[in-house]
Amino acid sequence: MSVLPASAENIEKFADMISSGEAVAFPTETVYGLGVDAGNDEAVAKIFELKGRPQFNPLIVHVRDLAQAERLGVFSPLARSLAKAHWPDALTLVVPRSSDNPSHNEVSLLASAGLPSLALRVPAHPVAQELLAAVQCPLAAPSANKSGHLSPTQAAHVAKDFPNLPTLDGGVCSKGLESTIIGCLEDEPVLLRRGSLDAAALEETLGHKLSYLAEDDSQTAQLAPGRLARHYAPQAGLRLNAETVEQDEALLAFGKDAPSCENLCLNLSPLGNLIEAAANLFSHLHELDTTATRIAVMPIPNEGLGAAINDRLERAAAASK
Ligand code: TXA
Ligand code: MG
């Protein structure tokens, strides 16, 4: 049986599983989350594989409290006042990633899909709080459903999509709708996703109305570049499906047959493992981007996580032209 009661003993057990890189499901007051150690690249890659999403969307990182959140992200005065007034609750704040070490060690770049920002949430559900206290690391967790399915609001829903996933049963989610997401990347916070915390309550804290920047509104995003980076875009130009490497290029390789390269070569997975490749994708790109102006990228098989890797590479290549 993979659905277990949320006893103190089971919470300890789940914390151990998370520490050893496993994915588990846990309750929050909004929906059940599919959680892993946010700092474990391969565990984060597994989330995308489990959900079966053809894209890497940035994930919400769950933390115990504002103090832990402030180790990972940079809080403007307004972001801090929202957090102080409303955490723990169904509120996610997108803030710039801190450039200090903890942010990079404790949250995989893959968890934020390579973006220099982080979505942070302090859930109120006592089981989520106990799990976060037991495990100590931040938990990267999207809703615990397969891509395209409804978000689970009870443990039995999780079991429908993931019959073998260890799931802590915390009863029925009291709110039943995802958290409200506020972008705090600029002076003025913006509403990115409506959710179960009423935006009016947040506006009351701020003392004024929030403007709404729908997360899927690509037109608004283009009109307001920099307002919210949607996708990781390297400075260096990317040349995809490269079979050979030119003199001025660094190489992002995959598999054992990498062509020779005079400049820096980083291999996503010498064994050709797509989970390992996904885990390394953004950190390798960042490293190559700091040393080269052009990056040749070997072909990646377009199956399983390879489709999500190719999706990101294509967007990054288009952005860098
Ligand atoms: O209630 C919830 O929010 C649930 C529970 C489990 O916490 N989680 C959830 O996660 O709904 P998910 O993965 O289904 O939604 C995450 C949303 C995505 O739509 C993504 O675009 C946004 O958060 N997001 C995450 N990181 C972001 C970032 N750095 N910038 C902008 N949006 C971000
Ligand atoms: Mg979801």
C-alpha cells in the first residue's frame, strides 16, 4: 500500500526517502504535491519524467518559513510584507534567486527551469509543515498529477495517477485549488496566477490594486520583456543538432560519441541517460555560457525527457539569435 497515514513515524520515513533522492506525495491545504529534495538535480528531473510533461516548467519550492525563504531568494520590502502578512498560506511568491551559495546548493537550476528567479511557498497544512521540519531541505513540488490531469485534493486522487508513489495521507485539502502566485521581480508586485488566496486580501496588504499578468499570456510577456523571464535564454548562440564542432564553439555533448572539441566540452550524460541529461541541462548551459560565445549542441533523442530537453534547447536557441 503506497498511501500511508501521516503519523510522526511515517513523516520521518518520508523525510528519509526524500533525503535519499526519492519522490513522494504530500498534502498541502491547496492540493497534494509531488515533492523531492529541491537541491537534488536528478530527483528534480524525475518529477518531470513522472508527470510526463513535454516541457520543463519551473516548479514551486516549498519552505518552512520566511527565514528559510530568505536564504534562497531576495525579498523586496513589498515581497516581505506579503510574506509576513500571509505565510503560511496558499501564496507563492516569485522572487529573484539569491546569488549566494545556499540558493545554488539548495535549489537545483532545473527546479526553476534555468530562470534566475524562484517561486517560493510556505504551506500551512500541518503535515506539510512537519515534513518540511523533518527533512530540512526545501521541497520542489508541482501538483501530484500527470500532466493534463486534474490536481489531486485527496490521497486517493494521487494514487489514481501514481499507484506506486509513496503518499502521505493528510485528508481532503481544505482549499482544493492551487496557490495564488505573485511575481515580485520588480518594484511593483504582479498577479501571475489566480488561486485560492483571494487577491483582494493581498491588495489590502499592499494598499493598492494588483495588475494581472497571466502566466500563459505570451503577448503581454513580449510587450513587457524583462518583466518576467519566461524561459532561460543564454547569451551565447546555440547551434542545435551539431555533428561537428567549429573552432570558436564550446560543446554541449550527449552520449559516448562526442566529436572532438578544442574548447570547453560538457557532456549531459556520457551514458546517454535522459534523466541524467535533464539534471545537468541548465547547469551545463550556464557554465558553457560563461566561457563561450557560441555553443554547439549534439542531437538529443526526442523521447521521454528528451522531448522536454529539446523544447528548452529550441527556445534557448531562438532567444539567442
Ligand atoms: O498550490 C500549489 O501551488 C501547488 C502545491 C503543491 O503547492 N503547486 C502547484 O505547482 O500548483 P505547479 O507546478 O502545478 O505550478 C507551478 C506554477 C507554474 O505555473 C509556473 O509557471 C509557476 O508556478 N512558476 C514557478 N516558478 C516560477 C518562476 N520562477 N517564474 C514564474 N512562474 C513560476
Ligand atoms: Mg498543476
